[in-house]
Amino acid sequence: QVQLVESGGGSVQGGGSLRLSCAASGTIFSMSVMGWYRQAPGKQRELVATITPGGTTNYADSVKGRFTISRDNAKNTMYLQMNSLKPEDTAVYYCNAQRSVQATKYNYWGQGTQVTVSS
């Protein structure tokens, strides 16, 4: 079984920074595409950023240039450095791991951590 445990959420003022961490248990971390998603009140969950096992990254246009996703495969940990935060970044942020092995697909989610950015 795989568990994703998040930390680092909290409340900051606009322009501030937060660093989210996602620690993974199990043996699939280094073989999984990892990502951060967020869901604001009244809105659908949306992709924030992804990172492949090889380190290739992808960002939503709304966060590009402000957020940085990274991973440490030796520590089974993924990070999201969030700078220049805006009130519209307020959401529950979720850690995600995805892996496909032939015809079988795996998809794991963390519990979510609240990020609140005040004006």
C-alpha cells in the first residue's frame, strides 16, 4: 500500500512564500509521475504542476514562474516551493502519484493541506 503524507500548508499574506512537502511510503515513488493539484472552494480540482521520474516538469500557466516542483527520489519526497503567493492561490493542495504498469493503472492521493493567502 502507498501513503502520501503532506506538510507545509498554512496561512500567509499576499507576496509571501510556502514550501509544501509530500512524503511517500512504499516502493513506487521513484517510478511514478508525481504532481500537485489544488481545489478552491466552489471549483473543480485542477493541476498545478507535475514532475516525471526523470525530472521533467510541467506547470499550469497560472503558477508558472512563481511555483517550483521538485523531487528527491532518495528520500521519497516531493516538494512545491510557492513564491509570490496571491489570494487566488488559496485552495486545498493535494499530492498525487500516478503509475502505469502494462494494462494496470495506479493513482494515489494525499489527504490535502490547506493553503490560505490573505490580501
